[in-house]
Amino acid sequence: MTNQAPPLVGYDVFSSDRALAEAVGRHVAPEALDGAREELTVLGRSAGSAQVLRWGEQADRNPPRLVTHDRYGHRVDEVDFHPAWHRLLGKAVTSGLASAWGRPSGHVRRAAGFLVWTQAEAGHLCPVSMTHAAVPALRADPELAAVWEPLLTSRVYQQGLVPVREKSGALVGMGMTEKQGGSDVRAGTTRAEPLGSSGAYALTGHKWFCSAPMSDAFLVLAQAPGGLSCFLVPRVLEDGSRNTFLLQRLKDKLGNRSNASAEVEFAGTWARRVGEEGAGVRTIIGMVAATRLDCVLGSAGLMRAAVAQAVHHCAHRRAFGALLVDQPLMRNVLADLAVESEAATVLALRLAAAYDADTPEDRALLRIAVPVAKYWVTKRTTPLVAEALECLGGNGYVEESGLPRLLRESPLNSVWEGAGNVQALDVLRALRQGGTLDAFLREVGRARGADHRLDAAIRDVLTQLADLDGVEARARRLAGRMAVVLQGALLVRWAPPEVADAFCASRLGGDWDGVFGTLPITPGLAAVVERARVAL
């Protein structure tokens, strides 16, 4: 057999990703850096191993199965997963990906691990993301947090539905959207009736999307007497009986097939209120923001996986007398893909670092930059993966290459946790809150004067913000422009000159038509491609 690329397997996904490794070195506190690198290297070697990649393939090819009743006719409402799913999920939990809380530089370390482990298989990271993100919401009720937070931050994966007192680790899912409302969660009709004055309620209603239905508990929104409120719904009650949690069906999804997304009915379901009545959105918004950042991280991971495959293939495949990677047009395509991937990684890790810093300025930056990044990075993923697949030609279109699975997965993060319009409009809401625009301008201003195209793009954003007539119809344009300006500023500060120059010339300077492979020709493109290559 000649002229075939060897399998991209048996490598360290973390260390081979120069942009990611540099971001970890930049953002992790010095006293935690050695430990972070060591744990990420272990995770990276596992993610690139033949065994784990096989688990990812098995989990995707064997989707979960709904089991409503046991053999005796008792209602159980369970979901049966392939063993590969449990192996992947267990590794994610024991590696600390389900919690960033309570350790130095925890958010950056977890973000880097999440990006790495996404490349093994993305679907099982849904409950991982929800569990991590539930902690801020539960802290609205110190009594609940005292019980649940130690379990959610545990590195023990314990499958099976038993009372929480019998568990060493737990996972949390979420249910917000309903048939009639979708992203308009305030239109939900699920009712919550108080059961005395203890904070317990009985829920009646239906959730159109319930994430991770085999979790130990769920954060849901329902209409209480005092308005839309947040509730914790356990799957198993304290006496060991099953809570009423009626799984109607599992969604048949385009991608993300290893993961179960369910429709669930509540019929007198026991729940505990989290936070004040009427403050449901305010209580759960911290969870939403954290899961939106995970959408950015997941998309960056998919991008990196696709770029690594494309560059690897072209570095070994010959056509018309030369390696593909050495041919000018293919080099342009690969460099363009690599620049897009690095920009996504640098932005995602910068936002994770803002979570760790937790200063008023960083919180203001997160308020505006998370929806900006969620809008842009998740939307760029599908065209990037499709172009990377094309680099392999017909080899990329067959399932064995792994690229079709990445392509099916690629639109998901743009849809979940608020689709494009929701994010763009949230950017406008953020701009109306004090301090957010100043935080954004300070962040991009740190690179001012280093590249004339970036300076011009910053002025363009300010011009757009000065004219707010009809801004809602321009919200996507504004969010996208803010995203590339922020990415450009970060790359100018931290990326190699050839990467920053290619990004600024194309995304900011206008010498690019939006199709990958149309970068301005510079001597640095070969270095950009080599930087993205995995060395086996």
C-alpha cells in the first residue's frame, strides 16, 4: 500500500497543540503550572490513544436506548448506554472536567482538558458541562449547596440511580425549554405548587429538551406562585423511591448521537426551590453562561481535531508529484484553517482565565465576551470542519476517517444554549449594562498600535456602536465584528507573527473573501501549517 497517510493515533493531543499548550503556560498560575501540564499531558495521551478513539467510535455508533419499564412492568424511566460511553464519561469525571471549582487556575486547567477530551468524543461531555455549570446556581441556596457541591466537584463517577446520601459523586442535567417557548423560557407553562413552607414543590408540566436524563438531579424552571423560579429535581428521593420523572422519548439528532436528549413529563414531581420565587432566570443564568463557554471550548476542540487530521493527511499524501502540504493552494487552505482554529483556542482560554481572575473587570468582560465568542466561534466550526474534510477528498467522506462524525457534531454548539440570534441579541443586552463595553475596549486596547489593521477594525466597531438606529437588525454583524477584533487583539499579543499577520490581513484587513484558502500569499504560511501539524 502506497501514498496513504498513516492513522493519526498514539499521540499527545495536548502537547501537540502548540496554541493550547502556550495558552496554558500563559494563564495558569506559576505555582500550579507543573501540575497542570502533567495532568493535561496524561489526558492528552489518553485522548490520542487507539483505545480511547475506539471508545469514541463505539459510543457514537451505539446510541443510547430508552427503557421506560422493567421486565415486571414497573416504570423505571432509564436510559441504557453503551459501555464505551461510561468509560469516556468516567475518565472525564476522574480527570476533573466536571468541576473547575476550588483549585488554583481551575477554570483554565479544566478548559484545556475539556478542549482536549472533546477530540476523543464530544457527546458525553454534555453531563460533564452541566455538572460543572450547576455549582454557581446551587450556591443561591447554601443548604442545598452543602449537600450537592461536594458530590458535583468529586472526581468519582458512580453510575446508577440511588439516593444522594449513598453517592460519592453526582451529575446534574438541565431542563429549561418547552414546546411553546424554546429559547423564550419565560413562556414556560410547567407549574410549581408549594408543599408547605419547606421550600419543596410539586411540578406539573413538560420539558421539550432535557439534557443528560440519567443524571442524579436536574435544574429546571417552572412557574411558581411568585413567578418563574428555579428548582432542583432529584431522580431518587431520600426514602429511596424514584421521583416522578417520565421520559417520553429520546431525540433523534443529527449528531451528538452518543448523548441522550429527552422529553420529560412532570406529574406531581417533587422539587426543591433554588433561590427566590420569581428569580428563576437570575438564579440559573450563571449556569447558562458557564455552559455557553463550554460550547466555545467544544467547538474549538472540534476545530482542532479537524485541522490536525487535515494537516496530517496532506503531510503524507502525494498528488501530481509532490506532497499536498507543499503545494501552494493546499498550503493556503491548511494555513487558513489553522489560523481559524488557533484564534478560537486563544479566545476560549482567555475567557476561562477571566473566570479564574474573577475581578469586576473580568466579570464585565465575560458578560459581553461570552455571547460574542459563543455566537462567532460556534458558527465558524461547521465550514471549517467541512473544508478540513475536503482536504482528505473521498477519504474524508467515509466514516472510518472520523471527519463525518465531526461534521455532524459541528452545528450543535451553535444551536444549544441559545442559537445565533439569541447570542447576538444578548450582546446588545450586555452592551447596555454598565462596564461591559469599557471592559471589552480595555481588552482589545492592550494590542492597540501593534497592527494597523487591528486599529482600524477597533475604530470600525466604535463607529457601529455610535449608530444604534436599527441595531437589532445588525446585531449579528456587530457580534461577529466584535469577535474577530477580540481574536485579532489576542493573537497580536500572543501568537507567532505569521499567525497574527495572516489573521489580521484576512479577517480584519479585508484581503479575504471568507472562503478558506484565500489568504494573502506571504512567506509565513508554511510556518503556520507546520505549527498546526501533529508530530508522531
